[in-house]
Amino acid sequence: MSEVNNDKNSLKRSFNDEEAYSTRKKEKVDDAPGSTSNDDQATNNAFAKKHSPISSDLYLDTINRKLLDFDFEKVCSVSLTNLSVYACLVCGRYFQGRGPSSHAYFHALNDNHHVFVNCSTLKFYILPESYQVVSSALQDIAYVIKPTYTREEVAKLDRFPQVSYDLMHKPYVPGFVGLNNIQSNDYFNVILQLLSHVKPLRNYLLLNTFDGCPEIIQRLAITVRKIWNPKAFKGHVSPQELIHEVTLLSHKKYSINEQKDPLEFLSWLMNTLHVSLGGKKSTMDKPTSIIHYNFQGHVRVESQKIRQHTENGDHVIFEGDRVIKTDIVPFLYLTLNLPPRPLFQDEFEGNIIPQVELIKLLEKYNGVATQELSGMRRRFHLLNSPPYLLFHMKRFMKNNYFTERNPTIVTFPLDNLDMSPFIDDGFLKTHPKIIPKYNLIANVIYESVLSADGETHVFRVQLRNSASNKWYQIQDLYVEEISSDMINLGESLIQLWERVH
């Protein structure tokens, strides 16, 4: 009997020891930092598995890259909101959200389209399961949405000729692609093409990130990156997003609905970019933005008032005032006055189209030639040599009845335009390393086309490819290679010249 009791007591002690050991083990685990119960751990593992990126090719074969166009405004096609927008990679449409009650979720259920990309984060998801997918096969789509460049790639743009192919196997040259003319925005397209070939500005937009900057800077950077994209799905770009932001900032002055003067738009855009990049409004200080650093120069203006008086009551005599006022005026572009068009026809009863050399027009800024306007006699002289010069040929004059166009043809060299006769000698002596010679980079030409609907105005741009030294003429979506002999034949309106390094 005592042996039985001893066995019961030993079993009871062993049971109590195991219970105490399990209790201490549980307390030790519970006291450990970040510990959870088995149920909670299983729940967390399931959640992590559901929401972690998955490398899978499921549904990726349904992507139709030929229907993808990321140039348009990123707004939901149903709710028209621009918040949390996803692009369907099967049909190319935009939808909001990816939750169970979102438009993208219903689109995935109704149309059986499952692959989406977040237009902001560039993350890819499968709907309606709502899990993220990571695959190297999707990187080309992310690159088309937001192209990125390295310094080595940017350095090769102007050194090595490059030809790329779109999805239709059509060749195109990065940087020399067409821009979509949505309605009447050809004036916008030629200025965008011109600015995208200013090398310092282009490199600045390609290499930097502009998170937190004004929206116009972000959209301009994306548009320029797409123009120079060597891996594009199509050989043209639609600047709709940038035009939309320009329309808002200009209070609908510049839009796709009405054709405007390219020079007025260029002046507005350059000043807007200068302020958006943190530039100061005071233009006499040192350049405070990349816009002023590359384009801003200074000209000395000497003004003399013209007085008139009668002598002997017979005729009027004009004399210049003895006081000459001198001002230093900053400029972003130089206006060149064309000679007046002839009033009479030639011997063959045809209209005479006069020609004038660019050097002759530049004599306005030699500090000797005078111009008389509004009772003032003025002389102009350039004080420095900015890295880039913009010339504007003043072709349109407004009278009391209509706007008159001057069809004079301006002839000019394509390389080594010597500006030293028009620049102050003091600047040339103090800056001996600066060579005041310029090469033509871009030439915006104007053309008047007569049709059954009346006269229409067309703007084209001629661009130099520095890598191959070839010239391309671009009118909206039409891009063609042209001979350098054809550059002087059009009615030049705006020219971009680059200083020789």
C-alpha cells in the first residue's frame, strides 16, 4: 500500500514539474520582444504572403503594348479624378484605385483584364486579387512611363549617332521625333523642340529629379525625357500633359484651341521656367537659374530725343537733343528688323522676294547704326556673349486694318557666325577664353498656305543632329531629313545659335 502511495506521489510531482516548466517556458516566450502567439504568427504570415511582391508570369501574356500610351493626362476614365490612378496594361485605359469598390477592381471583373500599373509609384498589380508582381518583363513599361538616364548615356547623345525602333519596327532618331498637333498647338511644338535641344537645359532635365518642384517643371522634364527616349513604344510624343499645365498657368492664353505667336509663347515660357526654378525677378544680378545662365545677355541702349522746330516759317528742322541717355538692358532674345517689302512688281510682273544677309541685320547692334522711332534716336551695342543666342526676325507688322507679313528671305551661315563686331571690346579683352562665334542649332520657319478655307499659318522647325551633323525638318508628326542647302530657303522666324566651345 505504501508503494502505491509513493508511485502516486511521484507521478503527481512529475506532473507538477512539467506544468511548472511549461508555464516558465510560456512566460519566457511571452516576455521576448516582438513575440506573438501561434495564431497571430500564422495570420501575419498569410498577410505578408498576400501583399508581398510575387514574381509570376500569370496574366502577363495578356499585356498589349501596342495599345499603351502614357502621354495623356493621368485621370480616371470613369470618375475623371487624378488621385490613385492605375493604367490597365491590356486595354490602356486609366482607372482609379484597386480596392474592392474601385473602378479598376470592377474593370478587372467585368472585362477580365488583370494587369495594372500605378502611374505614380510604377508598381504592378494583379486585380482583383490585388497582389503586387515583380518581373523583369515589365521594366520596359516602367521605363516608357518615366525614362531615366545616366551621365554616361547623356554624354553619348551628342557624340554617337543612334537609331532606335518602335514596336512597329519603324526607325526613329531619339531627340528628333514628331509631336502630336492635337488641334492648333503647332506653335507650342516648335518651341518645345527648340528648347529640348539646348544641351545644358536638356541635360539638366534628364539627369535631375524634380519631386516637390512646380508641376510645370515636372511635366517639362517628363516630356523632354520622352523626346530623347531610345526605348519608346512609338516614334512620336504627345505633349498633352504639358499643354494642360501651360493652359492653367497662362489662364487659357496658350492652349490647343487657338494658334499663337511662337515668340510670345517662348518669352512667356522662359520667364515662367526661370521663376519656377527659383530664379530672382531682378534681371540685373548674376544669373539665378539655368534659363538666365544660358540665354541672358545685356545690351547698352543710348537714347537721344529728337526735337523739331521751324526756321523762317517755311520748313521743319529736326535736331537731336544734346543729352544722351544710356541704359543697360537685359535680354533673352534679340529682335532683328527686316527691310520693308518692295511696293512694285518686277519686270516679269511677279512679286519680288528680297533677300538680306543676317550680318546686315545684326548691324543694328554694332553701337554705331541708329534707329529712329517715336521721336527717339537709339543705338544698341551688345555687352557680353551668352552661351546661346536667340534671334527673332520681325516679320509681322500691325497697321490700322490688318497684320502685314514681310516675306524677306534671310541668308546666313550654318557655322561660325562671328559676333565680335557687335560685342563690346572691353568684354572681349577681359574674357579672352570666350570665342564669340556661334553655330546654328535650330531654325523655326513660317509658311503661309492657301486653301479652300482661306489662308492658314504653318510653323516648322529645322534641327541639327550634332552627333551625325545631319539636319531634320519637323512639322508636328512629320519628320524628314533635309539637306543643309535647304535651311536658307524658308522664312526664318526664330533661330537658336550655340556658342563655339
